[in-house]
Amino acid sequence: MAEVAPRPQDGLAAAAGLRTLGSVSAEDLSALTKQELIARLGGLSPGRREGGDPAAEEASMRFAAIAESSSDAIVTKTTAGIITSWNRGAVRIFGYTAAEIVGQPMQRLIPADRSAEEPDVLARIGRGEYVQHFDTERIRKDGSLVHVSLAISPIRDHAGRIVGAASVGRDITAQKQAEQELRATVKELHDVRAALDEHSIVAITDAAGRITYVNDKFCAISRYTREELIGQDHRIINSHFHSKEFFRALWATIGRGRVWHGEIRNRAKDGAFYWVETTIFPFVNAEGKPVQYVAIRTDITRRKADEAELQQLATDLAEKNKELETIVYTVSHDLRSPLVNVQGFSKQLSRACESIRTALEAGRGTGTVPELKQPLDVTIPQALRFITAGVNEMESLLAGLLRYSRLGRITLTIVPLEMNALLTEIVAAMKFQLNEAKAEVRVGPLPDCYGDSGQTSQVFANLLDNALKYRDPARPLRVTVTGRIEDGQAVYAVADNGIGIAPEHQPKVFDIFHRLNPDHTIGEGLGLTIAQRVLERQKGRIWIESREGEGSVFYVALPAVLKEGNSHESG
Ligand code: ADP
């Protein structure tokens, strides 16, 4: 904005005084002769007279030198706005040489939308007024716009009449640009803060931890008013859930200028607890010392409650499982004794029948009882055979149950397992059966995993055993074992070209005592159930892909041993 300054006594002094002019170097002075300087900046000279006094001429010359060397544009014009002098600064800022522009109207430099400025300036000058800090735009010779800050003062002749104007202009394009950038940055910061306030619970504290700012969300969750919070420290919402060490570690982190992340349980004014996921970001000074802390929080109370509930459910489930296993163990264990009795007495009965038959045969002729023949030769032995078969089946079921229920009691020793070595051992142990079946087993490079050596061996031995048992007699058995790493898990695939499993049976193969073909004498329907349980206990899992008549793939996943440059990553 243009300002009107009080009228000084001397126009020239005022023109010089409006701006701090650049210092005059020796080169600047020596570059031009005294006459040239005065001639070029004649319009500025108040005391140019024919045969004038030497002191005034000296002063004129000095000022002309200063004006010429200034980096600001120093331009004089008539009261009609015709340019009368043009310094080097003006050449630099506007692009015109003095020869090109002196004698031209000032209006040439003024953009069309600002054309009213010049008559206004001239009118003020005509009234002897000063125009200062007039920030505007002018057109350069190349047509581009330049932001300038102008100071314009009247030039008077000896009689005090206003004969023209001296204008000092400074190129403020860079400053304007910086201002614009600053405004844009401030707006962006404002927008970011608005976005943050919209999403998060925000508080700012000073270096000592006293709250200097809280947003609405902070007030809403803590149930305190802004006035109650400002000036306090965060102890106001401390729930005394976390240890002193917890907060000491927090302060140690942020005090060193590092960001702290964590979950904190706080207490609202009404005593309700709430959980917040918190990030504390220290703002540090040039020395790296925190000057304030910005805490950004998200309400995770619901999630924490869900987690606690889930944890409780998992604990309950684990307990129930243990209970159930104990029951199964006890029952299967205790049922074995009466079963052994049944077995023993059946044998005794069988022997007793044999003795009776022998005795009867020995007494033949003396007193044979024909009615005893049928029960002794057929009915009783047949009944005893059924009893024995039933007892054997029950025993095998009980043995299976016992085996299954013991799984939970086995202490696992989880170690890194070299799976290629483990598979080599299993294949070697099964060499005889594999050779007999003319089976071909190929084992690819396998990633290592964490697991219990014995239990994991059993799982893979069981899978190979199943591949043998459920092979297709129409073709030689081929089994391939491959492995890859996926999301931190080592995933192994045991693929066979056996009889396969129909889709409807696939989910059931892991059920206890489930056999797809119960008439099949081999198998007790327990191997995969045990494999699943064993793997679960080792944080692994097992699943199946199979096509009936083509073959099956059993996948086993266990936590991978991750080494640098593990070559099975994408395998
Ligand atoms: P089993 O002792 O009966 O082999 P498992 O639990 O190991 O018990 O397997 C359950 C059922 O899954 C088997 O009875 C069989 O029908 C089916 N099965 C398991 N492995 C295979 C395989 N590789 N190919 C086809 N069927 C299979």
C-alpha cells in the first residue's frame, strides 16, 4: 500500500533517504567520469546551474555516483510521467537500457490492469506528497512481470516548484514468492493439523511435559475440559496401570529426541479407563533438545476389550481341552483293565470248552451227550471268536485314544530342524516297504523350520506311510516332497499319485477315527488327527488338496528358520 510521508525540505535528500542505497565501490566511481554521472542522473540533481558553485556540483556528483551504483532502480521522471533518468539498477530490474527508455512515458512499464496507478502517483507528487512502500507490479522489457516496492518523491527546482519525481524501486519478486510459499506452507500445515484433529486425539506439551494444547477429541475421551487440562501434565489421566519403569522408559526415549510408540491405559475424569495407541513426537531445537512434544493417540479401548475377551476364551478353551484330554486319558486307561479281564476270561472259557470236549471224547461210548456237540464245537467257539475280535478292536481304539490323549502331555523341544536330513532319515527307515512297493520318493531342497524333532518326524513318516497305504495299484507310486517359505512359514508339500480323496471326504480326514474305507483292514483313522494336533502344538498346521483317482498333496506349515539369502523364499 502507498503511504503519504511528511514533506521534507529537500527533494533530493528525500529521494536518497527513502531507501538505503547500496555503497559505492571504487570501481563504480572510476567507471564513469564526473560529467557522465551528472549527465546520466541529471534529473536527480537539484543544483545543476550554468557555472554553479563547485561544492553543490561535488554533492551532485557524489549522489549521482551512489544512485548509479545502487542495485535498486532509481528513476526520475517529469511531472507528466516522462522518464528523464535511468540507473543501472533500473536496467537490471526492467531490462531496458537508459537509451531505450529515457524520454518514454513511465506508463510503458505499467500493466494494463494497473494503468490507473500512474495518474494517481503523479497527482500526489503534484501535491508535494511522498509515496512510500508502494508494492506493485511492473512489466519488464521481455514482457514478464516484476514485483517492485516503490518509494516516490517530488523533485523541486530552486524556486521550490515541483518539476518531476524520483522513484526508487526494489525488486521484491523473490520476497513475494517466498511470502506466497510461506502462506501455502502455513495453509498446508493448518490443513494437516485439521486432518489430524479430525482423526486423532492430539495433545501438545512443553519440554517439561505440561499440556499446552489439547484437541476436542482429547477432551471428549478424557472427559476433562480444555481449561482443566492446560497447564497440567499427563498424570491427570494416569490410570496407575503401567509401572514407573514404563513411563521412565517413555521419557528417556522422547527426552533423547526419539519418537515413542506404545499402548497406554488412561483414566478419564469420571474414573472410566480407556486405552490409547500413542505416538509421541518430540520437536527438537537446533541442539537436538526437545522443546515440545506432540502426542497423537487413537482410541483402542474396544480392541483391547476384544483382545482380553479373546485371551480369556483361549485360556478357557485350553483348560477345557486339558480337562477333556485328562478324561479321555483316564477313561481309556481305566477301560483297559476290564478289557484285559474279558480277554483273559475268554481265553479261560475257550480252554475250559476244550477240556470239556476232550473229556467227552475220552469218555465216548460210556456216556456221550449228543446235545453238547453243537454248542461245544460251533456256538461257543464262534461266540468266543466274536468276543475276541470285539475286544481286540476295542483295545486298538483305546490304545489310539490313549495315544491321542497323551499328546498334550508330551513336552515339546522346539529347535531348528534340518528338514532335508530329517526326511532322508525317514525315507531310509521306510526303505524296505518303499522298495517292496517299487515306490519312488523324491525330496527337493527343503527350508528349515522350528519344531520338535521326534514329533515332526512322526508327522512326515505318517504322511509317507499313508502314501504307501493309499497308493493306486494301477501305477507305480511316486511321492515328491518339496518346500518353500511363505510369510515366515516353511510350507512343505508331500504329493503322491495315489487313489486320492473325494472332495466331500477331504475335510473329514483329520477327524478322529475317521476312515474313508472302514472295511480296509489297514489304518485306524488316527494318523492325520495326531498329525494335526502335533502341528497345532508346534504353531504349525496341515491341510490337503486332492483329486480322486489322481493323487493327494498334504501341506504342512511350520515356523521357518529365516536365514539371510534363503534360497527357498519363492520356491
Ligand atoms: P489311517 O490310519 O486310517 O490311515 P489317517 O488319519 O492317517 O488314518 O487317514 C485318514 C483317512 O484319510 C484314511 O483312512 C484314508 O482314507 C485317507 N487318506 C489319508 N492319506 C491318504 C492318501 N495319501 N491318499 C488317499 N487317502 C488318504
